[in-house]
Amino acid sequence: MINKKIEEFLLKVQKPGRYIGQELNSSVKDLEDIRIRFAFCFPDVYEVGMSHLGMKILYSLLNEEDDIWCERVFAPWVDMQTQMEKNDIKLYGLESGEPITDFDFIGFTLQYELSFTNILNMLNLAGIPLYSSQRHELKQIVVAGGPCSYNPEPLADFIDIFVMGEGEEVLLELMDAYRESKNLDETKNDFLLRASKIEGIYVPKFYNVSYNEDGTIRSFMPNVEGVPTRIKKRIIKDLNKCYYPDKFVVPLIDVVHNRAVSEIFRGCIRGCRFCQAGFIYRPTREKDVETINKQSYDLCQRTGYDEISLSSLSSSDYTKINELLCKLSDWSNEDRVSISLPSLRVDGFSKEITSKLKSVRKSGLTFAPEAGSQRLRDAINKNVTEQELIDTCKMAFEDGWNSVKLYFMIGLPTEEYSDIEGIINLANKIIGTYKQCPSRVGRLRISVSVSSFVPKAFTPFQWESQDTIDKIKEKQNFLKGINKSRNILLNWHDPYTSFLEAVFARGDRRLCKVLYKAFEMGIKFDSWTECFNFDKWLEVFNQCEINPHFYANRKRNINEILPWDHIDIGVRKEYFIGELKKSLYSITSPNCRERCLHCGASCFGGGVCFEKSKSKI
């Protein structure tokens, strides 16, 4: 359903396939049967958004409802925005080609802090007032969810409703509440009050924040009766009964991850102290082998993909991984479908796994030691030894692999330069292991990717400071200077974007005016090198009289009220404090399957919490 005005200028923009819709398996409905129109917005370009599993699930879930039409909306690239403004085209849904201006819901998934300005830009392109307080009717309800919503405060002035946790159940409950409000001819405020009673729903306008003279938070309190003091996240207890689509929309152009994706479990047992995902998605819950096998087969049959990725935070931690790979190979080998495990751990790699993975197509292996020394790996609770990594690489090399990618971080708490030197030492030991392998094939390609540590909410390191930009640059230059091997390809993250990510990852409501000023100055697509302008951001902070170092480079007191303390993810703050103290002495903690540390996630019931039983999977 391409708008004719859009057709006229599509050939003037890059990748017009981003903007035309009409893909296989997209949902087109008769408007006469529709009561709720939902714009599912991804604040980045089509290629990135079409790779996101959460969008695929919730898009299909909403379109299963007869009276709901969910359409996809992506951030138009700079050239497309220019044409839209020049030709007076509002931001539109791909399925209908119609402006989303009068849709009932405008939903955003928050995957990355550097996409926040895109949210404001997309609302403006749609002709929708940016501030929640400026939208008065029972339509244009702006909803947001995803990992960045666990600290919702930097967007609190713009978003009507945050969905905390997994969305499959709570989103349908929210739609039921909206139907009820429409039936009763209620106001927007009436609906927001009704929505706030749903577990997992946070409505920022119903809470007030006050600050101390030093800039820290003094109090965070409800301003109306009946709303919860703390908002508890939602989880799906039984993934076998949880909705999962049997088909995905198949993109017309190549996207970042152009393959079928089958989710095998949620959560993580490991407890790496820097990893937000490992804590906000607790407790661990697995799908049965039969469920995964059927969902994987159906997806490949209905999309035509010849590769399926088994999605999780740590695929080798799936308790029946070998049984699953055997089951999948019953049909994947015959159909020439490749199986990929994108989140393998060093200590979860095995001969059985390599034999299954190489049966169809061999690709490069990726591991994340995260730190170069054992002391620092213990401090961050990575629980992986150097010998385990060497042995794993040796096993892979013997089976024909000759490409390895290693992920590390610099700027971690307690880090010393000897830890950074250990990154290159470890990579060189892997090269030596390859040279000693008699069955090696070709030249080894080893890529070392080094990111900068960003402290995140709901981790043991949420109180820690981030290294300054100058310090990160110094460490990057040191790393580059000690790398003497032509076999090691070094790359690292831009320290300026990491700094900005840290600002918004732990920011409060005062950053709303920063985001608005950034939008006014035309800042967008900050995660794209060609668009990012750090000097502009410094000008924004200066004009708003906000010190960004207060958020990024300041170490917090453990007694300080944090901007996200009103969100309940089930993991106790006392547990985080204990893990932080252990990190100072490089003391590790066992994973959840070895011993329960009573983090608190068992309060949700179900899942893998071993306080009572070891057979709850």
C-alpha cells in the first residue's frame, strides 16, 4: 500500500526497499474491522529493526487479535527524512502507507541509549507532540519497553507508559484496558490510571522526583492514590505456553541478521557483574526440545530461510543442547539449513556441539573472555580460565575452524595496565595454539574487539564510575602499541559514544531537557559514525547547564537513591552490594546451577531458582 507521493521520490534515496513494505508475511487488514491501531516503532533504520526478535514476536502477537492492526515503523535515514519534509510526508506505517499521526498507540522498543534522540525525531516526523503533557486525547498513547526502559527516567517526560519486563502478556492486558476505556468514553488520564494498576506498567506522570543540593535524588514518590510505590517487572513463567510466531516478515533487502531465529530460553545463570541482561531477565526459563524443534521447523518452512539461529544469552547453557541439536539435525541436514549458536561460552563448547555445527556450514567462532587476566576475569565473575579458552580453541582448530573473534572490555572496575596487556598475550597464545595444530586449514584470522565499560542499572557495578574519555584513549593507545602481531586485527569502540551511553544509562529526569535540546539541534542517529557529533552534544549539555560527568564518571554511594530504584526486577539490592564487594577482592560467585545465592529472582516463581528444587527447568 505505497503512498503515491512516496513513490515519486523513492529513487532519490538510498535503499528504497526500506520504505515500501509489502514483504512476505506482513500483515494487512481491513480497517472496518479494526478498533485499535498500533504503530510498532524501532528507532533505527530498517536493517537494524528487522533483525530484532522482540519486534517480530510482538508484531505477530498483536496482529493475532482480530480488532488490532499493528504496523511497523522504522526511523527514516537522513536522505529519506529530507524528502519526506520536502514533500510534506508524515511518518507512516509500512503496512498501510498511512501516517501514524492518529494511531491509538505509538510503541517504541528501547534497545540502545544512543537511539533516544531518534524517538523524538520520529514523533516529530509523525506530527505528534513530543511531551506527554501535550497529548490530551485518548489516542497517540506513547508506549515504550525493552532493556533501556529499566531506567526509564531520561525519557519520562515523553513516554506515557513504560512496560517493565516481558511484553507478551502485559501488552494484551494493556489493550484490554484500552478497549474498556474506549467503551466507557474515558479520558486519557482515566486510561493511564487504569493502566497503572496492571502489574508491569509504569506511568511516569503519576510520580514526583525531588533532588538534594548535591544533585542526587532526595525522594521519588507517587502523586496520586492507588499507583504502586514500586513497579514490578513482568515475566512469562512457562515459555512452552508462551506465544511465539510461526512466521516472520521476510525483508525485501538484506538486513543485519537475515535469518530465522528460534528462542531457546530466557535469562542467564552466570551472574557476570557488568552484564545488565544477565540480571534483568532472571530467572532462567527454558523451552522443551520438542517446542523449539517445531517452532524452528515452522519458521524455516514459512520464511524460506536456510539458516536458523538459536537465540539466548548463553546458548551452551541450555541443559539439553546436545539433544536439541540432534533433533534439529533430523530435518536441517536434509533441508540444508544451517544451525548457528551465537552466544557460546568457552566452558560450554564441546566436541558434540562442534560436530553438529559443522555438519552443514562452518562459520567463525566468537568467544567473550571480557578481560585479559584471570584476576580481572574473577573480579567481574566471568568464571572462565585462560586454559579453558586455549583448550576450546584447540578443539575448534582440530575440527577445521580458522577464524576466531574475541570480545574484551577496557575500563572495568579494578583494572590495571597488566590486565590490558593480558588481552594481547592471550590472543598470541591462541595463535601459538593454532600453529601447533597439525590439521590446521589456512591462515588463522583472529579478531580482537575491545569495547569500553559502561556501568548499567541493575548490576553490581551500577555504583561504579566510568573511565574518562582521556583515560579510555590512553588505554586504547597502550593496547595498540603492544600489539606486534599481523595476525591480530584490533578494533575498539569510540570512547565518545561510550561516554554518552553511560550518561543516559544512569541518568535521571533532568536529562529530558537535554534530549529535547538535542532534538532541536538536529541530533539523531548517534550510533552511526557519520552522524555522531560529540561537540554538538557538549554544546547541548552546556546550554542546559547539565554536567554529563555527574552521570558518567561519578562513583555512587551505595546509600544513594538511584533513578531506577522504583523499578523491581526481583533481584535484591543487597545481593548487588555483596557482589560489588566480592569484585574488589576478585572473589567469584558460583552460577545458579551450582549454588543459589538468594538473589531474589525466585519471588517470581517458576524458572530456574534452586532454593527449593533442582528440577524446575
